[in-house]
Amino acid sequence: MRTVKIAAVQLPGYRDGETNAEKHASNIRIAEEWLKKAGQRGADIACVGEICNSIGQQITLANFRHELQGSAETFKEVLGAVAKEYHMYVIAPVFGIFDGVFRNAAMLLDRNGDYIDSYFKVHPTRGEMANGVVAGGNWPTFNLDFGTIGIQICHDASFVESSRCLALNGAEIIFSPHVMHGWGGEYMNILFRAPAIYNGVYFVPVSYGCPPGTAWRPGMMVGYSSVVGPDGLILVNAGRYPGIAMTEIDLDQPRILHDFTYDGEREYKSDMLNDRRPDTYTAITRPNGQVDN
């Protein structure tokens, strides 16, 4: 058995303070507090939502360099201490300067609190790019002590190629921190179950919760941080408000299908990936605006 306890940590989507600095301090406090809750519940790996260091802040490359230059390093240190205290992996998505480049990144910290590496968002929004964010250019996967994970961020989910590339690179679990909102539960339900189904992986979307005691309405964080099984079943769901969706899975129990391309029962993911026809998929990689006739 390769069991792992996954925690999708749905932080509050609101912050104290008026200035960027005050809201940044609130972001640190909230992320640390909620990750400790996941650690106390025995999580092996915990993920929080996209740009957890910048929620509520007005961010451009210029003011980030001026006001919050060390933000990613601060979060790495603070959340690394939590990872070490509870002997769990932590995925900390942040805005940050990496090797001099402004990125929307997801930092991965190990059970000792040490920094492993980062995934850089391949599909930043146009607004992010206008404010200086530089796109990443690859789909890394990370071999941890329980199995292999991949990470995509927010707008990456708009492209089926994102999760497929991660699956092809060996991901068994794909984490998808995001701040998508306002599109309704049905849309999000489909968007975050489909990648699990067509890739045969566990899929873990992680967002933010709207304020307790208020009615959800369009434009507010949709919530629904969850763990989705390879067959599309939602194993656990945090709902609309702040909370932790946590469950234990066994990576040695893959999705099995009956009479799928072969007679009898077989594991879906490997058969599906082996039956691909990359030679016919040139439409995917042709330059934008070109049409094959």
C-alpha cells in the first residue's frame, strides 16, 4: 500500500489591513494557522490556494519589488517551519521573484521544511502578464516518498494539455491551486472532475472560502476545494466556506476498467496513455491562428 493523507486547505478569502504590507502580514498569519490545523490532523501533504502571499493586495512588478521583495522567502521560511513541525509536505503558491524573474509560482517544501523546487505557472492571465508576471515553460513532476505529484495553477485548468502533460510526466496526483470564482458550482464541478477522469489521476483543486455567515453570490470565491478520485468521484469537499478537505488515498489502488480496449479488467491509466496517437496531434502544437485543412 502507498497511502497518503491529502489536505486541500481552503483558506479564508478575506484579509485584515489596509495596506499591502498589512494584508501581507495577514496572509502569513492565516496560511500558518491553517496549515498547522492540517498538520494536527496528520496530513502527509497540504496545499493552499493560488498566490497565498498576495490575497487582497494590489500587485504589480514595480510595487512588488519595492514593498514585498522578500515575500516568497518569508513564506518559505514560515511555512517551512510548519512543514517541519508536522513532518508533512507543503505546497505554497506565491507571487515571487525567482532568479530575478517575477513569477506566479507554487513552492514545494519537504517534510523537513526544506525547499525542493517550484512550478511556474505556464498560462498566466493577460492581467498578470501586464503586471509583469513571466510564464513558465515546462511541466515538472516531483517524486516524493509516497509517489509522484504534479502542480498546475488556475488558468492552466483552461487547457486540457496542462494535466495531460503532467500525467505523461508521471504525475499520480495533480494539485491545482486557483482563485477562480463567480462561474458557479456546476462549471467548477465539471472543470475539476474531468482531468481526473481522462488522465486516471487524483486531482486536487484548492481555492478560498467566502466569509462565514454570508451568502455566496457571483463574484465571490467559489470554494469547493476537494480531492477527486481517478474515476471522477469527489472523495471530500470543503464546500463554500473556509475549511480543510482531507482524506487518505492508496496510490496502489488505480482506476480499473472492465473490457476497456482489452478483454477483462485492466488498469485504465497505462492503457490509455499507451493507446495515444501523438503522430496525429499536430494541431495541438501548431502556431496560434493557423488552421490545418
